[in-house]
Amino acid sequence: MEIRAATLEDLTPVGELLVACLNAGVGWLPEGDYSRNIPYRMKPSYALFVAERNESRGKVIAGFVECVREMPPHPPEVSNLFVHPAFQGQRIGLELFRHAVRYCGLGTLVSTYARNTSARKFFEGQGCVEVGRAPTYSLTDFMSGRTDDPNWRITYVVPQDRIAALVG
């Protein structure tokens, strides 16, 4: 398996992987938001990395992770880590996370939605510590006025000792 920077040619398979994960109940994004989630983020402050495997049918993208490094004072952030359901349980998510933490460095934050229980379990299992929550709403909820049940966006920090262990 190789982890590499995504190219424009990877955007369609990454989008398909994301939809496959969401359809399989792996992960959670607000309704309607995932269709725009990947392509517009191909800009300098964002980095998209893919885990590519050699399979009998050729090279296959098994997972991806997005990293955001905005200008200070915004800390670097790991977001949107997904592994195709067919490749889960093979340490691909861990390797993508390690790569992302190595790329982001000290002060790395991780964010996910409260409803994404598998991601929360994964990040907490990597030693990430919750530092905050903020309400979020899907466009559908917002447009219909349904704002009484927000999905909370949880932010974690990757402690310095865990960064050293992950990238060691």
C-alpha cells in the first residue's frame, strides 16, 4: 500500500469511496453535504492523501484523509478520514492517520461529527482528547427551519506524546 498526495484524477474515485462509506453506514456527514465535500478543497491550505493498493483489478484507492493547514492562528487539522468498507480492519485508517499527523505536526486537531460513532471510537483509541463541541446543521435542516436537533461537531487534540508515538 502506498499513501500519496491525491491528484485531480483521484477525485472521482475518492468521491465514490466516500459515497460507498456513507451508504454502508460507515461515517456520517450532514445530508447533502458530501456531494460537495471533496472537489472544492483542492487548494493550497488543504491536502488530500489517498491510500492506494495494488489489487488484481489494478490500483485501487482504499481510503483517504484530508488535512487542513490554514494560516495562524488556526491550528492544523485532520478531517474526513475514510476507508472503504471492503478494506476496513487492515490498518489503513491508522496508516492514513499517522501520515496526516506527520504532515500536520504539533498542535494537530481532529474533528468529526458526534453521530459518527466509528470515527469517535477510532480517534479516542489513538489517544485524541476531546476539547470542544459546536452545533452544525445540514443545508436541508437549515432551509426547513429544523434547528432543534443539531449534530455536534466534536474537536479533539492530538497530545504531543501521542504525536511522537504515531509518527515515531
